Amino acid sequence: MADITTLEEAVADLIQDGDTVAMEGFTHLIPHAAGHQVIRAGKKNLTAVRMTPDLIYDQLIGMNCVKKLIFSWGGNPGVGSLHRFRDAVQNDWPAPMEIQEHSHADIANAYVAGASGLPFAVLRGYVGCDLPKVNPMIKAITCPFTGEQLAAVPAIRPDVTVIHAQQVDRRGNVMMWGITGVQKEAVMAAKRTIVTVEEIVDSFDIKANSVILPRWVIDAVCLEPGGAYPSYALGYYDRDNSFYKSWDGISRERDGFTAWMNRHVLGTASFAEYSESVAAAQVKEAVGA
Amino acid sequence: MPEDKWTSDEMMTIAASRLLKDGDICFVGIGLPSAAANLARATHAPDVVLIYESGTIGAKPDVLPLSIGDGELAETADVVVSTPEIFRYWLQGGRVDVGFLGAAQLDRFGNINTTVIGDYHSPKVRLPGAGGAPEIAACAGEVFVILRQSPRTFVDKLAFVTSAGHADGGNWRNDAGLPGKGPTAVITDIGILRPQPESRELVMTDLHPGFSMADAEAATGWPLQRAATCVESPPPNVEELGALRDLIGRTARAHAHG
């Protein structure tokens, strides 16, 4: 049953070192505030699952929270490389990181299987592709009815799924809309769930494409306005494309990355403080101080 | 030289846009494919249906999205569906006519690498990976690939096959039971390559104005053949060039504020 609590408490209570953690959000509603709190709490040895690792996992990887990454596309969307992800894979910095790599369709199906209580997912995929050669978790299966060879992959069952949504009502039910990605499946597949939200409302004004998660499938709901930034929350704020571009420079070198994270994430107590810290730095930069 | 009238990138995007037919259902990648598909929508194919893997079906963005899931894609879509649904019902279910992909590297049979340069386990350059491409390449009715042609991108042997085109050629796709036709056109800044009917090896079928077969050969890492029917691409017309520059200009202004 959902408790409306603080993010600090939710991360401390629900995420343990060594857990398999999925933080989902497909470009939209990426739970950045929660990612920062995992870093502040110093969580270690996580198996981190995410279709598109994106900036949030670049930060977790560079801060040495991740032992293993399960993913399907690891880039800075529209910009280029994720430098911390690349440095970990190419140079073992800050520590060797195991990778288990899939395609989007595969991971989407694997979450559906997890949510459905099934041991594996089946899809028409990977024919002629090299990923099964480097990922033993992708296997072939023969359809018992037609004889067709299909791909089988194990269900994803995270210990904890973390998502960001637009609204929670007073009873703890959660609503999101717009691009909702695999969040519903990732929540339903998980043992425990944390949801950060933009706003607490008395009742929902149901939008097109709304996904509603009843309070009894969620463990903790945390009010974190702006918590998806620099991704976006439809109806609240736009994606900050300029931040995605600037991340390329911030993250390119180890020292610069570490200094930035120490100052803005470890040096702040909350996402609200982080936002002020980054905004102040941007103003300083703009006036050339 | 035409370069004072248009750039080779503009010619590439315009040539790619011409291949989409009005009413095509197109599963489109971000970047060059999205630019070409939206140019088609702005010119000769107003009813092309653009599907982005973020789940936006029938997206009609006014500016090019920076990411695959920009808010404008959701706000202008006919419908927004979940990620499992987009891959299961719409792509794997056979609803997509054209898969429009980019690539880091491509070989003579239209196989694509977006995973790694060098050895997978100790890579020289780690690239983003597969995303939606393997299943788009497998399941779309046909596949267009757009990328700049150079010896670094058009290679004799891929370090990694992320998404299968025609594998090692011939009737491989059919024998493997893949539903789609695979790559039917590769559009570059130099021209267009298409697979030969039997071997499925990519050959030069179109050269853009100002480019010769020698230019194409020099930009290709395998002994590139020229189709007997190879033609010169029609140059960009005023409408195409105007629409493309408007689109790029609107995009630059919009993202400067973002």
C-alpha cells in the first residue's frame, strides 16, 4: 500500500545494496530525482536495468553504484555518446561493469513476462544478429505449433522499480499520461516500487492515454516537482535539450564529471537544492564569473 | 558544381524523402531518417504515417525532434501506445510498410552495426547498441537505410552485426523466415545503393549530381559495383529545398530555446 513519504526515506527503506533496480521512462518522465538520491545514499553493486540508460544511468555508473547493466540502447539521445558508460565498458572506470545487452523489443517483452508472472518472453527477433553470440540470456525456442524458431529471453523481475509520474491522488493512486513507455510493465514486474510525482491532487482529471496505477501496487510515493528534469513531464515542463547537450562536456572527462557530481549532487540534500545549485552555476557561467 | 546551390547532406535527405510514398506506414529512427520522413510529409507525402519507437503513432511534429520521445511527438500523434505495444502489435504484428534506419557501419549486404568498433569484449569504440533496430530490420515490409558514405562507414566486414540486412546474400532472408524484404535502398550523400536481385549485394543505382562512380568507389570499403541501369539523381527542386531549409531552420530555432 502506497505511503506518501520522502524520497530519502523511500530509497533508504526499499533499495538495498546488490538489488536489481529498474528506473524506467522512455525519454519522458525519467526519474532523475530518484537517481540522484540513490547516488547520495551511496547504494552499491546494483544490477541496473533500463532500456535507454540515458544521463541518469551515466551518473549512476560514473559514481560507481552499478555492478551490472542490463540495457538495449546506451546513448545521449540526439547528442551522441554516454561518456561514463563508455569509460566503464572500454576502460573499467570507475570499476569493471558487466553488461547484458538486448534489443528494445526484447526488454519490453521481458518486462511483460515479468509482469505476467511468466519465466520467459518470446519474440520474433535476433535472426542473423550477433547479440545472441555475446549474451547467453538470449536463446532460441521452437514454436510447438508451427515449428518456427523464435527468440526467448528471461523475464525481468526487478527487486525495485522506480518511475516518475505526473500525479498522485490523496489516497496514493498514481496517474501518468503522454509517452508512458514500459513503466506499467516495470512496476507490475517488480517486488517493490517507488514512484516520484509532480503533484498531489484531490482527484484525477483523466487525460488521453492515461495510465493509472492503483495505490496497492506501489510501496512509496514521493512528491518531487521537477523530478524528471532534464527530461520532461507532459503538462508540466519541457525537455531541457540544452542540458542534454551540455552533459556531453560535463561528463567527458573523469575529473570534471566527479567535480560536477560532488558539487551539485553529493553537495546538495535534495533535488530542489540540486536544481538551485545547477541554476546558480549556469547564471555564473552566463555572466562570465 | 552544384555545391553552391545545395549541400550533399541536403541532397541525401531529399533523395531519401522521395522514396517514401504518400500513405506509407513508416517506423522511423531519430536523426537523418526522421529528417527525411518529415520532409516527405512536408512535400509529396502529406499522409505518410510516422511511427516513433516511443509509441507515438501518426506523429506530425512541426520541428524535428531531438529525441525519439520529444513532447511534440506525443502531442501531435493520432495515438500514443506503450513500448511493449509498439513492438508487439504494430511492428511484429506486421503493420509497418517501411522501416527507416540510420547506421554507424554497413556492409555490402546491408547488414548494420550500431554496437561496437573492435572486439565486443574489449571494444575500441563502444556505440549505443541495438535499440529498436534489429526487429525493425526483421519485421518492416522493407527497410531504407540512410548514412553518409565513407570507408569508415561502408566496410568490407562488420565488427558486429546488430541488425541483419541480407546476411551473406542470396535468399537468406526468405530461408530464415523473416517477414520483411530487408534493405531495399541505402541512401547516402553520394547516391543510392540497392541490392542486386539475386546476390542481394548492394550496387550503385543512383549518383547524385556532381558525384562520379570513382567518388563512390573511393568512399566504399568493398569493390563496389555500378548497376547497368545507374542514373543521375534529379537535383533538388525549389519546393524540396525550400521545405527542407524551412524545417531545419524551424528546428534550430525551437531547440535553441530548449
